[in-house]
Amino acid sequence: MTLRLGVNIDHVATIRNARGGVHPDPVTAARIAAAAGADGITAHLREDRRHITDQDIALLMDALTIPLNLEMAATAEMLEIALRHRPHAACIVPEKREERTTEGGLDAAGQLETLGPIVDALSKEGIRVSLFIEPDPRQIEAAMRLGAPVVEFHTGRYAHLDSADRAAELRRIADAAALAAKNGIEPHAGHGLTFDNVTPIAAIPQIVELNIGHFLIGEAIFIGLEGSVTRMRELMDHAR
Ligand code: PXP
């Protein structure tokens, strides 16, 4: 099975917003990523709109010929926006205004009552729901109870640990991917992935999709976006 690459373009918008105006344009970045081998585009409409804006989502929905995965907090406002645009997929993430990025997985097990109606409403509109969780059996069980077809495992801990601890975290992710797949849930993974650390995650056979942003956009400064996406694609394909 080939491994899908979702390119997260949030930080194209971060650079644009540093000066206002329209440059660099996230839609242009999405087109370049698609041409270089991205299977999907991911964008996180944060509650504080620090990077991607409402207009970006509308423009991406109009322009994209590959699926859009909308990352969103579990709020009434974000649910309304997702239902209006009907992206291919919606990934529910925990969100804290003070954090620099999504720092941990969603506590799906502790929020069944809040998440249930949101997962149901999105699913009813044909939007593929994913829950961004830690690689933890309790959270996978919660995803099963909620009827979410996809989970995305947070690889931030894996990415930031060094070797011995990283090997243990890799095993945790591999076990979680096997458990999810065995129970009919499609496992994805993402956060903090780079050229140097992607291979062991990409080699986990049950994982179907990786979502990668910050590193690819940063690396594009040196080798271009086409170059960074192409290289990531090669590493992922080679790992299979
Ligand atoms: N997946 C999810 C659910 C995320 O929230 C993020 C960060 O926005 C990513 C993947 C991509 O992480 P990174 O930007 O570190 O590659």
C-alpha cells in the first residue's frame, strides 16, 4: 500500500501574515505541493486565525484538485465552518491559544460527550473524521466508540526524544497503528516529521497517511517547495 502525503501549508500563511498582503499565497503553495506528489493538503484554521484564514479555506476549496483535510478544534464555530465548506476530511485537534503548535493529542476518552455530536454531524455530511490522538489504546477505544473512521497519531514526542526513548515511542506508535487497523480504523500520523526522522514512521505498514508541514515549508526556503515535497515523497516511498 502506498503511503499518502498530506502537506500542511499553515506556515506559508504564517509568513504571509508576518507582513499582511497576499504573498506567499497558500493556494499557490498547495498547487506546487500537489504537482510535486502531495496526495492531499492540510490546513489548520485555528480559533485565533494566526495563520490560515477563513478566506484561505474558501479559496483552497475552490482551487484544489486534491483532497483538503481541515484541522479544527471541537467547537461550534469550527463545526459550522466545516459543514459549510464540506472538505474531504476534518481532523479534530486539541487547541490552546497560548501554545505555539498542537502540543499533545486530543483526549477523546475524556470528551466523549462533547465529541460525539461533532463526529456525527461531520460524518453525516460525508466528511471523513479523524481524531488527532496520542498512540494510546484508551484513545483508540474512544475513537471506536465515537465511530471515527480515522485516527492520526501525534508523532511530536517521537520527533523530540533521543535514541533509546525514541525507539520505545516508535514501538508505541507501531502497536497503536496495528491496534487501530485491527479494529477497522485507518491510522495516520504527523507532527514534527523531518527528512531525518520520517523513515521509521513511514515503514509502519498499517499507517496510510502522513501529514507534514513545518519542516517542509522551512526546508522550502533552502531547496524550494517542489524540492522539499519531492524529497519527502521519495523517503516515504523508499521506506515502504
Ligand atoms: N497533524 C496535525 C493534526 C497537526 O496539528 C499538525 C501541525 O499543525 C501536523 C500534522 C503537522 O505538524 P508539523 O507542522 O510539525 O509537520
